[in-house]
Amino acid sequence: MTSPAVLDWDGSDDAGEINAPTWAEVDERLRALNGYDRTILTLTRGDAHLAVGGDAASGLVLYVDLGGEDFRNLIGPRTDKCLVEIVAGGQPGNYQSRQVVSVEQALAAARVFWEAGKLDPAQTWETH
């Protein structure tokens, strides 16, 4: 059995941590990412964690560390090769456009991780 999730997030007014968060708490914090003062959310389950950063309105990047050296990036629908600047964890970075996902795609991946500590099998993942 997977351990309960722990939710961490940044924010100028409300950074914090919740042990065993409800799905509504995860959903609310993820949708609140704005690429300015709320730029990262992390869910931890045992040795694994999911991190999502950026702006819920314009694009997010999401990866899962399944423990040790097993990192997976969530891949979005774009196939072009351009770079997109995303602020995650308070730091701007350039990401391939295919790594930028919608809030709906990020929520679906986060939901499966929150429930079971696993990758969403309905989505495309790339080993990092």
C-alpha cells in the first residue's frame, strides 16, 4: 500500500504543506499556479514525488520521480521544436514545447499520482 500523499506549494501569502490532502486541496492549489508568486506544487508519496510548475492559465511542466533515478516528464500534444519559458519553483527555464501541458492534463496526471502514487497510463511520459 502506498503512503498518504503530502502536498507542498510555494506562494507569497500562503506557502505550506498539507499531510494527507483531499483531492479538492490538490486541485485548488494546482489551479492557483500563476507563474509569478505561485510557481510549484509537489505531491510526495513515500520515495516518489510529482512536481508541477508554471502558470495554470498558460502552461505547466510536470514530472514524476518514481524513486531513485526514475524520472518521467509528462508530454503534451505539441510536436514543434520551439522553447517556451516557464517559471517553476521561482526560477525561469526554457522547456521544449512538447513538455508544456494544460491544467487539465496536469490535473489528470496529479489525480492518478495522488490516488495511487503511479503514472497516469492514459498519458504520454518520457524518461528523463
